[in-house]
Amino acid sequence: MAIGNNNTESTEKLQAAITKLQSWTRKWRIKLNETKSEHIDFINRRIEHKPIHINHQLFRMRTQPNTAKYLGMTLDAKLRWKPHVKKKQEELTLKYRKMYRLMGRYSALSVYNKLMLYQQVLKPVCTYGIQLWGCTGQSNRNII
């Protein structure tokens, strides 16, 4: 990760850090997986993307939509969290459909057991990373 006053400055800092990382990994004989690396610029306006290289390979750049997945969080270039919330909505819907016979209206399970299932299966999906994406707009929170 690198920050700067403009795109060129931050890209140069990032490339310098990657060059140091490459020499360190060569020294310790560690292989990097360049295909899993992604480059995303977090900025509110349109810019010209500068290429970044690692081991003489170009970083993968996504153009539309400009998102990257990091530790289970889907980050978009403007940090609006819409792609992340959509993925969480799909994941919750899928899990609830699979559990409907257990948690549905006509289920023979007690309310206590239904609540236990909710807390063990559905709630972790809703709350993972809430410290970060919890600052999103009310419309995105309503989706979850």
C-alpha cells in the first residue's frame, strides 16, 4: 500500500516497495504468486492508471468494476461498499434458503434453537467487517 499527493507519486512509492520485496523474496528463496496480486487506486475522480510490475509481470488491473477482494472484504475504488453489500446479500440469501426447513415459519424447532442457528450461521456473515463497511449509506445497510 502506498499513498501520495498524486497518482504518479504513490505509484512510484509502490513500485519501489515492490522492488525491495522482490529482492527480499529472492534472498530468502520465497516464490510470489503474481497472478493473485491486484492493483487498485482508491480515488474519487478518474485518473490514468500507471502500470505496476512484479517479477517483470504486470499487476492485474480490473477496469470495470474497479474492485478488489481483501480478507473477505470487497473493496471498490471509491469505498462505497456497494459490491461488498451485494455479495453479502447473495451469501445470506443462499444460506437462508438452505436453512429454510429448519428456520421457516412451519418448522418444529423451538425459537431458542432457531435463534441459535441464526447466531451461528447467519449473524457472522452479516457482521464480518462491520467496523469498516458499517459507515456505508443507509440504503446499503437496509439491504443487509
